Amino acid sequence: MYKAVFRIRSDDPYSNSTANNNTSIELWCNDHCDLLHVTGERQDDVVAYVNAEVGVQEQLRNGDDRTVITEACLKQHGGSYIEAPLAASDCLLLPPLRYEDGAKVVRVLALDSANLTAFYADVADDHTVTVESKKELQTVASETPVLSVGSVLPTLSDRQRVVFLTAHDRGYYEIPRETTTAEIATEVGIGRRTAEHHLRRAEEKLADAFAAYL
């Protein structure tokens, strides 16, 4: 099985709402309405745009993001063009669709890599399309609209968790860095080399876990 990620410039309410801002939308279509997961700094503006164009039934805030249920499906607003090229090229959509920077990001599966090429050619007739990645898969990660933290995050040891959170809280991942591994070690009460070992192991586990969803 093969997977490709396409970035498609399109004129639809969700793409337009994310243009010129750093807010993104993930979409699960239910035919009669859409379930949206909205993240970023301009969520109020994006949801207001979606409400004006598609309608919003309900929205739930969850920390720094929100879940939105629309009144209608985007297909009713000219956003259904993706289904025909998928069917014509014998490809499958891997939900969710993602909208960001004024474009739709589509993850497509195919049994034959030539089908991905056919899908690209079909969509590119009417839209500007960029291929962001293409690879052969051994497994396909499943996703849900509301991910539990436990379903995504790896298991860290107590020491790995403490060192990583201390590094994050003290600005180790800021640019430029606001602390050093020696200072982190002192804060936690362990040696510098030990702190660096725990930090690298935590970073490796987190990177491996999130790479599967990129």
C-alpha cells in the first residue's frame, strides 16, 4: 500500500478561513454536517468565518483547541470535488482532511503507486497541487476526531518525565535556549550526564510516537 500527502489550493470556506493565519482545521465529514477540530491562535476568526459560510450548531472548547459541529456539510458548498478524483483513480481518503494556510491537505492511500499519480493528474487539471510526501506503507495508523492523550503519548519513566517537563518549563526548547542541561540536572537533583541521558530518551520516545501521525 502507498500513501501520499497532497496540498491542494482550493476556493472553499474552510480553506479560505485559514488563509493568512496560523489556524488549522481538521475535518471529519458526516454527509449532513461536519465535525471540525480547530487549533491555532485565530480560532475565533476562523469559527466566525465558518459560521457565516456553513453554519455552526455547537462548539466545545478543550484547552487550547475546540471541536465544532457545523450545520451543513461542506459538500453543499462546492467542496465535494475530491471524491470524484478519488473514485476515478481507485484511491482512498485517509481522514481527517486538514485545512491550513488557505489550502486543503489530503492524505491518500492506494494499492498501486500509479493510482496516486493518476489522482494527482486529475486534481491538478483544475487546482494547484503540491506533493508533500509519498511512501510505501506497512501499516496505517487509525485516528479519531477526539484523541485521548494516552492513545498518542508514549510511556516515559518517572525520571524521563520529570527531566523533560523541567527542561520544557525552564525554556530549554525556546530559541535561543533559556537554560542548560547542567541547570536542569541541578533542578532535578541528579548529575548532568544522567539528566542528558533521560532527556534524550524522552525526546526519542516522543519523536517516534508523533512521527507516525505526520
